[in-house]
Amino acid sequence: MSLEIYVTANGFYKWSEFTVSRQFPEMAALMSLSELERWQIRQWVQMCGDPLRLAHPDNQVIIHSCKRSPELNAAVKGSKSSQHLNASAVDFEMLNKTPEYVFCWMMDHYIPYRQLICYPKHGFIHHGWNVPGKSYKRQSIIKGD
Ligand SMILES: [Zn+2]
């Protein structure tokens, strides 16, 4: 298990999964991760990504978006203060599980978050976590539309 390729020794996530975009793959291909961004992504995998997979061995986690360059963030109409800009938020879904299920699982298992937003109709969860230099927050929302 190479930690050059995988984020942790569990091997559930590759670094390359955190610089993706379905809508704008050509913009995503231009992005790379700084040391600080890698550290933050490792935090996510340790506090959320790996525990989710360890508890659900048959359900892959599909990352829709983590890091966004300013160009990519503008293209997807992200907020100007988006946590995606410094790779401290992950949009993801879990195969064969509803976003509501994953949202409740995260709450039930005390997964830390700054902003946890469930988008049932769009089929994913936005999970931003608290990092130094960004105001502390703890907000969870299930979006109706
Ligand atoms: Zn997001």
C-alpha cells in the first residue's frame, strides 16, 4: 500500500480522487494539492472516510468534489468563501446508500463537522470540517430542494 498513491494505509482513497470535477474535468486536471491541503484531506479520511468504509465494506464512497481552484469554483458557481477552495470540504455519496442514511450515520457516530449539508434530491453530502484560520462553526442542514 503506497502512501504516495493512497491517503491512508486502509487504501480506500487515492489522492487523485480529491482533485476531480464531473462538470469540468479539464479544469480539475490542472489542480494539485499543497502539503497543507494533503494534511486536511488526510484528516477527512481519518475522521470520516475510513470509518464510513470500515463500517460499510460493500459500499464504495464516491467523491464528487473536494479541492477547487478559484477558476473551478467560479465555474461551478461555488460560494466565494467556499471551504472547497482550501480543500477542507468533500462532496460525496455512498454507493447504494441514501444521503439521508449517510447524514444520520455521521451524526450517530459523532463525525466532526463545520458544515454538514444533505442534498437528498441531488444525491450527495457536503461535509466541511473545522480547520485553523477559518471561524469555528457547527451547522447541519437537510436541504428540501
Ligand atoms: Zn460542497
